Amino acid sequence: MFEGLTFKNPELFYLLLAILPLAVWYIFRQKRNTASIQVSSTASVFKAPKL
């Protein structure tokens, strides 16, 4: 299928191959670093002062 396929700059091909794992790593890192709040009940929400 890819017989005779050569790259003029193979370094750029390796750089292109490195982009995909870096993108996956970035997405997983962003999901882990997002802030979240867990509220055990909604009672405190209704007792909060109204703005």
C-alpha cells in the first residue's frame, strides 16, 4: 500500500506523528484540572441570600 513512499523531510513526519499523542495528553490533562463543586444537598442553596 505504501511501497515507495518517501518523505523529503522525515523529521517533519516524526513531528507530525508526535502531535497526536500530545493532543490526547492535553485533552486528558484539561479534564483532570477542571474545577468542580459537589453539593450534598440543595438546602444551602435555598438559604443563600438573594441578590
